[in-house]
Amino acid sequence: MRWHAGLGNLVRGVTKNFFAGVGYSVALVVIAVTGLLLMNVAPVFGILFGHGWIRIFAAIALVIALCFHAGVDIGMRVSPFYALTHPLGAFLSATCFSARPSSPSSRWHHLARHFYPLDDLKRGVV
């Protein structure tokens, strides 16, 4: 059974659900994406470019994240080597979630109005 058919549908579905999950708040999107990058991508840069304690703590953070990811992979009966894609997946997720043009015709605005027209219903637009 497929979750979404095709990459485009996957991105649209996950983005729609993420935006709904933060209550359609752009400020919460910024906070969530920043946290996602700091927790999941920054440790890789800390290991590569940090020195001393920064490199040690970044390595510990990355190992913990990879262990959790591998544990979920084992529970889902897929290869635990998928854990190695964790930083890349977090970066791509952050990119999808933050891809919001400033115009009112943006993808998020359209998705919010198309799938969740509650405000429009209240105003009698729909």
C-alpha cells in the first residue's frame, strides 16, 4: 500500500500536514524549521568544521540521532542503514517546509485554502 503516489504528491501531502500541524502559523514554521536544522543537520557541520568540545558534542548528538533512527528502521523492518540518510532527510524536509513564496498565491496559501477552508467558510467565501 502506497502512502503517496510520486514525489510531488509526497511533498504536497507532507507540507500540507506540516503546515496544518503548526496551526498555519508562519512564525511556528520558522521555529520548527530552525529547530529541525539545528537538531539534525548542524551536528554534521559541527563534526566537519568544529574543534575540540564542539566536535565531541556534535558527534554525540549525531550518534544519538542515528541510533534512534536505526531503532525505528529496525522496528519498521527496513535496513538500519537508512539511518545514514537522516541528516539529508532532515535538510530536505526543512527545505520543503520552508519553501513559501511571499505572495498570497503561494503554495502554502493555496494548500491551506484548498484543504482547510475554515476561514473562508466563516467569511462565506467558499
